[in-house]
Amino acid sequence: MNNVIIIGSGCAGLTAAIYTGRANLKPMVIDGHEPGGQLAITTMVENFPGFPDGILGPDLIDNMRKQAQRFGAEFKSGAITDVDLSKRPFKITAGNETYETRALIVASGATARLLGLESERKLIGYGVSTCATCDGYFFRGKEIAVVGGGDSAMEEANFLSRFASRVYLVHRRNEFRASKIMIDRTRANEKIQFLTPVVVEEISDVSKGGVENMTLRNAETNQASTLPVSGIFIAIGHLPNTKVFRGKLDMDENGYLITRYGSQTKIPGVFAAGDVQDHHYKQAVTAAGSGCMAAIDAEKFLEMRADV
Ligand SMILES: Cc1cc2nc3c(=O)[nH]c(=O)nc-3n(C[C@H](O)[C@H](O)[C@H](O)COP(=O)(O)OP(=O)(O)OC[C@H]3O[C@@H](n4cnc5c(N)ncnc54)[C@H](O)[C@@H]3O)c2cc1C
């Protein structure tokens, strides 16, 4: 029987592990398919407080993990495949293993949707990004592209135009999902140029370890072209990792967990933290902050409910 199980080892899960560890709860952390979470696949993080010269994402995560281990957190590999939250103790299944726990913190994050190109995957953190707030600053004075046609693509293009000398908004259709007001605002921005209807076929140059250009194909004329850019922001949405909680926890229409009064879900004793319940801020520091909240909420819950 565990006091608290934490699903996910990104910034939210690891911060929850540090806090619950220091509260002597001996947390168990389930790593999932991506130990360390999204920061483990990026390079320089310049906006996490406390590192004036920036820190590599994997190093930041490694520090948090060691800090959690120092306070007694136990790590298990594997991904959660089922949960029984109908009664306490909760039952958490990861493949052939089933664990019981008095409290649960869900910190399973959200995965950025990608175009699915091999080159895109290899160049993440090396010119390909899924987060304008995180990486825009690296592209001061450069020509870059934003891929997508929704409100978030428009928002990112406008935000990035503060830094970049030119932003190409690349979309596979002539019509946009974005709201009219966002489209109008983006069209009015002189630094942003719309390229439609074009499909991204390739991002180069993997062999040089950085983005130099993208190959586009016009969906109407089938003509291919090369667009020289230094950075590419993929803004086609995120997928919260909440499949195993469908029908068990409240979610919004996009599958993000709904929390109330801090980190509480609709089931007493089940808490959620980080990007899995935040489609707005999506930052390492906000994920860490909400991991802290979930840990304190879980600790208080266990203290008040000695019967569980
Ligand atoms: C390329 C990139 C660069 C970024 N750069 C910055 C930056 O510079 N600054 C910044 O503030 N933010 C940055 N971000 C955003 C930041 O990484 C996220 O906001 C943060 O990682 C969210 O933390 P999290 O713990 O909520 O989720 P995640 O980091 O997504 O971690 C989720 C964890 O849950 C686990 N998991 C998922 N499903 C299951 C399951 N079924 N069972 C068990 N475990 C599961 C995963 O394996 C993972 O360990 C960046 C993101 C990306 C992708």
C-alpha cells in the first residue's frame, strides 16, 4: 500500500515527488513512456527561475529527479494502462503490475501534436519547437515559420513577430480554424506572411543538426518549393495524456482534466498537476508550481482522512 502514487515524471510529477517526499510520504513515481517529460527532449531552458545562464532541459530534470530521490521518492518504469478510482485504496495498473494507493497525483502531461516527419522529430530543440513562449527569444532577427491554422498558430505567429525579422504562417488549407478576429489581427501584422495552401514535406538539414529550410508542396498546383528559415514552430495543438481517465475523471472537450480548489479532481484523494490540466500556460515553472500544490493538497487529504 502506497501513501501516494504520482503518474508522470515531468516537472509537475517531480516537484510533487520532492514535496511529498519531504512530507515523509515515500511517494512512488511512475515514469511513463517519456521519463523526465517534455523537458527531457529539449535543449536550453532560459526561463526557469534560478539559472541565470540557462540550463539544459535534461539537466534540469535530472536535478529534480535526484532531489526527489534524496527525499525518498521511488521510481518505477512503465506506463499506467488502467485505474480503478471507484473506491479507496485506488488501484493503479501498469502492464502486469497493480499498485494500491491512498492518494493519487496525475501529472501525465500533454503531448504536442507533430506533423509526423522524421526530420521534424530529429530537429526538436535544434530549430523545431512546439512552444513560442519558450523558444521565441532564440530567433531574434531570424526568418522563421509557424505551421498551423488555429487560434494558437495565429497567437504564436504574432508573439514571434516581436523577435523574428519575418514569420511565415504555413497552413495546408486556404481556410483557417482560427477566429476571424485572430486572422484579421495576424493579416494586419506586416511581419507575418501567409503561405497557403501548402503542406510541409521535409525539414532540413538533419545532417547539420539545425534548421536551414523547409520543403513545401502547394496543395492546389502540386508545385514544390524551398523556404529558407532558421526556426519552425509547430502549432497544431496538444493531446493531453488522459486516455486511461476517460469516464472516470472530469475532462473538458479537449480531454484536459478539470481541477477545482487548487489541484482537486472530482474524486476526493485524486489530484492533477501540470500540463494535463493546463492548456493555457504550459510552462515548466507553472507545471512545477502546480505539482507543489497537488503535493500539499494530497498531504492535507491524507492527514485529514486517516481512515483511507
Ligand atoms: C521542445 C519543448 C521545449 C520546451 N521548452 C520549454 C522552456 O524552455 N521553458 C518552459 O518553461 N517550458 C518549456 N516547455 C514546456 C514544458 O516542457 C512543459 O510545460 C512541462 O514539461 C510540463 O510538465 P508536466 O510535468 O506537466 O508534463 P510533461 O513534461 O509532459 O511530463 C508528463 C509525464 O507523464 C508521463 N506519462 C504520460 N502518460 C503516462 C501514463 N499513462 N503512465 C505513466 N506516466 C505517463 C510521461 O512519461 C512524462 O514523464 C517545452 C516543451 C517542449 C516540448
